[in-house]
Amino acid sequence: MIVKPTINALFLSQLTSDALPNAYLLVALVAIGSSFFYNQALKRFSLLKIVTATLMVSAAIFLSLKLLLNYDYFSTELLYFYYVWVAIFALLTTSQFWVLANLVFNIREAKRLFGFIGAGAITGGIFGGYLTNLLAPSIGNDNLMVVASLILLGCIPLLHYIWRKKIKTLGYFRQKQRSYATNESSFKLILKSKHLTYIAGIVGVSVITAKLVDFQFSDLASKAITDSDDLASFFGFWFSTFNLASLMIQLFLTRKIVGVWGVASTLILLPVGILIAVGVFIIFPELWVVILMKSVDGSLKQSINKAASEMLVLPVPTDIKNKTKSFIDVVVDSIATGIAGCLLIFVIKGLDFGPVQVSLLILALVLIWFYFIYRVRKTYFQSFRQNLINFSNNHHFNKRKKGSHISTNATILKVLQEGEESEILYMLSKINEIKDKRLKNEVVSLLDHSSVAVKAAAIRNLYLLDKGTAVEKVEKLVNQKDDEVVLAAMQYLLTHTDINDLKIFDTYLNQENQYISSAALFCLAKESRDNQKLAERYSLDRRLEKSIESVNLPSDHHRIQETVELIKAIGFSGIPKYYSFIKAHFNNRNDEVIKAAIEASGYSAHILFIDDLLSFLETKEFRENAEEALHQYGSGVIKMLLKRLKNNLISENAKRFVPNILSRFNNQESVNTLFMLLRNKDIIIRLEAAKALQVMKEKNKGLKFSKKDVVRLILSECKLYHNTLIAMELQKKITKNYRLELVGDSEMEEFSARNSLIEILEKRLDHGLQQIFTLLELEYNSKDVNIAYLGIKSEKQEVRANAIEFLDTLLQPNLRHTLLPLVENTILSASNEELDSSLIEVPSEYRCFQMLLKGKDVRIKLAVLYLLRHIEDKNYLKLVHRMVTDKDIRIRNFAALAVENLKKVD
């Protein structure tokens, strides 16, 4: 700002505004030519050496300008040289500075600090501009060049200090990032990346627009003010004024606007401002309106727009960023300046455009500017998404792989013909998935396989083939001495052939062979479930009673499978008087029998077994069987389960599996019920309900999920999370003040109680964050939310910062403003750093306890009451008294003990 007004005034006074287009073109040509040498330097030297050299050379050139000013010798060539150098110097050093800043700060730090850092540049502009305005008339422009050179040289020790303290301490990984991973030219790298292409487009169009605005400003100003010194003073005053406006915006608005609108959306403010100002100029084509237009460009460009523009390149990999950013900032800027020059020479001057026509041209450019901003919004989001995927490539995302099509080829045939038992069973399961009837002959041939498991699996695969396939072979297998084969064969004959059901039962029910008769009884019970006449014809009731008596008799010849088939037959029979037999076997020593009893309970769908099945949810070995059995009850069980949850009739360990049972129904009723469970007091139930809904959303696109309810629930979870976070942070601060060697027994109990509360709060924070992100999967693309969650949970600061910025771009405003401060403070808390008071305010301990006791979590309430019992502060009596009448007996008991202890305090 010291050099620019002087050069501009000299240039315009000597050559007039008619020379500006030629200067713009020359800037473009020099920038393009010098970019090659700059890229070569980047490959050979460190950024530190290059920036240092740039500052020293610039300072030397400004000192040489003093000599020329002293001798008052200026040829046309020299004026062009200094004009071009000042333009390139401004672009190059600014670009180098922001490359350095990008290395030092991550995206979240940049959002917080770039506004303040940018205010330093604006303040320098204000100081320099006003200094020029004040000193130029008294000491002359030549001595100002000495001041400029000294200030510039003063940047070198600051640069080396930053490099030593901030860059060298980043470690090997970030040091390596600064090296180039590619020898490709900057231009090719930009063309390969849509994001960089759109950034280049924004820079180019904005520069052309700014040059046309600058031309309007310079042209009208030079025509109104003819004296060189007065014109330099005019430029110095207004440049500094623009910078002063920039500073106010930067200090008080930039961070808020970028934080609220997001980086990409903030970019729209500058073109909108220019659009409005140009519209006013078309109506009032006067100097004061041009000053207004230039003030919009000058103030917003260096404040809000500059901060947002610098953040646009943050998701770009560092090696590519180092090589392309300077190219965009210098070469693209300069080429755009050259294009502006061509427009001025061939269009504006050639067609004799007046100020109004130039303004219309600016309007057209602003529309192109809007297009690039619209496109960069998407690529900015995608860049962060790709960064997170790259950073988290060691994690396995929950990507559901579609089953690949298995065609009838030599490999499959070879496995079915020559494979081992396990291989054949696996292939049969795949055939079952694709239902390929071309494999008919191979499946039929497996009925002669030596393995009974393969035979049974082959029979089950016959269901996929033509009705009645291989009936004769299957009939022979009924005489096998294997329960699985016999049962599979008999069920096939009953359901997939034209053989009369009565003929089958007449043939097999009264067989002396127990393998056959028990399988036939099971099939009879199953077939007569909806056919009472069949049950009466073959006296199902009497046969079951006789079988029960036989099994109950002590004998060494009873087979486990015989008992299993009888239990299942009773389940299918629908005869309640025998259900006690099923119940009795819930306590059997054999797991297979217990599983059969659970399965039979599901077949019966009788209310008698509901509580038993719920209790089996606690045991891992029987959990899946119990869930499937409850699913067999049909949708009617949903209301029963919900009622038991409300009345607290399901054990704590079993509750968490109820949402998974509901999700199995995969209908709208289960969706609505799961949404009700999202308001449950137990965080585990809420978490499991959210997971179940997410699975249902993926499976069934026809189900309706209320977006409004999802957002409300997320905001509610955020509020709970906020209360938990500040309470934990407060407890951590208090426990740090304890000096264990000096406390007494009572204080030790309090200390222990506080630690117990902290442990519970930490677990709840983990569950709470997981719950929030699971709910987000109902609102947004689950893969996007998943990679953001993994990024936030990462131990790498850079990954976490990228994840937060990715969320900032992904989320709608109300969720973004609520969730992001919580996530940022969670990261600070996990790193044992103090919470950011600008994001979250930690209230008093009394207020924290009050919030926790009003919350939903029973365990947290119990931990708080236990702590209050040992704090020995009567001020908490009122708080505890309210809990004595709570619905939960555990809370009432803990509250009563706390009241009793607090009343004893003197």
C-alpha cells in the first residue's frame, strides 16, 4: 500500500488510463513466463528459501525505485516494468504467505484464525495507505520506497521464526507432505481436479471483474483529478479507507459469516455486492458510485472473500496444493489480468464502450462467477469426503457388498462333482441364492452323496427346481437313519410333489422306525396347523400325548432328535395343554433341545412363552433363536413388547435387543414403534433403536421416516450430550484439585464418587455421540455420515479437522450450529484440553447436577445422588428432596439415603 499508490499515480500521470490495458496484458505474459522458472525453483529449493529470496529481491527493486525517483528519470519501459513487478509481487508474496499458513493450520484452526490473520494484512494496508497519504507530500515518494523496503525485509526474521517453531515441529509425516509426489505441471494438475478447475475459474472471473471495476475507478478518478500528487493522495486515502472497512468486516463479521454460512456459501457475498453496485451505477453513472463499487470490491475481497477463498484449497492434498496454489494465485490471476486487458483494448476501446456498457459487461462476468461458485460448493464437499476416505483407509466401512452373480461354469460344476463336503454345502447355499434351474442334474446327483448333510441340503435345493423333481430318489431317502435327511425328504414330499398327503401319513405315521415316525408326526402337526380335519383324522392329540409319555419314560434308547422333533411338533400343533412340555425343556441340559423349545414357542405364538423368550435374550447362545421366535409371533407382539418396556417388565440386559426384534418385521408399525423407543430414558435402547431404523431404511425404501422427527431427535440428543459434556468437564476440574495425601476418609469417599460419575459420563458421551451419528444416517447418506464419524474418532488431528469441516458442509444450518461446537469440545476434552468457552459455557456445579437429575439416564441420576450423599453440603437438600418421589424405586432409595446424610451436616 506504500508502493502501489506511488506506482499507480506515476503510471497514470505519465501514460494515462489508456495504457492500463497494455499493462494488464504485459502482467499476464510476464506471469506465464516466470511461472516456469518458479515451478523449477520449487522442485530444487524449500519453500523457506524461495519466500526469503522473493522478499529480498522485492526489497532491492523498491530501493532501486528510490534512485529513479531521485533523478526523476522514467522512460515508458521503466514505468511498465515497475507496474508489472508491483502487480506480480503482490500476488506472489500473498500466495506464498497463504501456502505457509495452510501448512501451519488445519481447516478448523483456519476457520477460527484466518479471519484474525487476514485482519493483519488489512491493518497493514490501512497503515500503508494512510502513511502514503500523509508522508508523500512532505518527504516525497522516493523516501517512501526506503520505508517499504525496510518493512519488507523485516518479514524475513518473522518467516524464519514461524518455520522453525511451527513447520519443523510438525514431524516426518507433514514434512513429507511438503515434498512433491508428482512431476506433472501445475496446469495438468488443475485440469485433472474439478475442484481446482473451479477455484481457478472463480479466481480468473473475479480478477477480470475486479480489473474492469478498477478501470472504471481509475479512469473516472484520473479524469476528475489531473495533478499526480493529488491523484496519489486520492488513491492512498481511498485504498486505506477500503482497507479500514475490510478490517471492521474482518474483525467483527468474517468469522461469524463463514461459521454460519459455510465456506462455499460465503463466496457469493462479493459478486452479489458488485452486482448491486453496478446496478446503481447504470442508473447514476457518477464518480461517487464508482467509489462505492470499488469499496465493495476492496472491502469484501480482502476480508470475507479472502478468508473463504483460502479455505477452499484446504482439502487439496498438500503436495498438489503447494504446486498449484501459486500457479492459480499468480499465473491464473495474471492471465485473467491479460484477458481484462484484451477486453479493454479490443472490446471497450475498440467498440468505444462507455461506462454504462462496461458495467453491463461486468454484470455478465458476475453471472459466470455465480456459476463457478455453485459448482465449487459440490467439489469442496467431495474433496473433504475423499480426504476422509483416504485418511481412514485402514478402517472397514459398513459397505454392503452386493452378492456377485454365480454363473453355471466349470468351477461350480467341478465343486459340486468333486468338492469336499464343506465346499459343496457352501456352493449349494449359493445356488439357493441365485435359484438357477440349470444346475438341476448336479443337485439331483448329490442325493446319492455319502454325506447326510449334503443329501439334506440337496433335498432343500430341490424346492427351487421343477415340482416333483426326483420324487423316487427322495422317497427312498425317507428310510435313511438320519433325522435331518428323513425330515427334509418328508417335507419335500408333502409340499413339493403331487403325492397325496393322506397317502404319505398313512404310509409313515405308524412306522416302527422312529426316524420315520417322529418326522411324520412333526410333519402332521405342521400340516394340520390350519387343517383341523387332518388333525382329527390322524388323532394328532392322542399321538402327541403318547409320544410325550414315551419320551418321558427313562430309557437309554431315546434320541435327542426325537425329543427335538416332538417339541417342535407340539409348537405347531396349537394344543395348549402340551405347552408345559415345551416349557419344561427350557431348562434342559442339551443346548439343541433348548433351542428347539425356543423355536417351538415361536411356532405356537402363545403369550405363555413371551417372558421366557425375553429372558433368553440375555444369553448369547440362545439370543438369535429367541429373536426369531418372537418374530414368529407376528406384528401383534410389537404392542406386547412396548407395554412390557413401559412397565419395566424386561430385564436391563434384555431390553437392548428389543429394537432388533422390532426391525425384523420391516413394516411401518415397527418403524413407528422404534421412533417411540428413540425417546426412551435408556441411552442403550435409543442407540439400538436408531441402529435398527438405519438397517430398515437400507433394506426397505418404501418405509416412511419423518425427517422432522429425526431432526428433533438429533437436537434432543445434542442437548443431552451438551449437558453430559459440561458436567464431566466440571467434575474433571474439581477432581484435579484434590491432594490425595491430605484428604480424610469422608473426602476420599467423595473423591471416589466423583470418579465413578466421571466414568459413567464418559461412557454416556461415547454412546451419545454414536447415537447422534446413527440418527444422522437416517437423514443423510449413511456412507458420508460413517466416514465423518470415523474421522472424528481418529487419533490424528488432521483427520478430525477434515471430518468436522466435512460435517460443516454436509449438515443443514440448525444441526450444524448445534452439533459442531459439541464435537469440537469433545475433541478438546479427549485431549485433556479446556473446553472452548466461546462455544460452550460451563455452568455451576449445582446447575450441572440439576440438569443431570432432570435428564433421562437412570444410571447417571443414581451416580449423582450417590455423590451428593457424600458432598456434605446442605445447599443440595432441595435438589435431592425432589427425587424422593421418583417413579423408579432405585432412585427413591438413593435419594432417601442422600437426604438422610445431608440432614446430618452441621
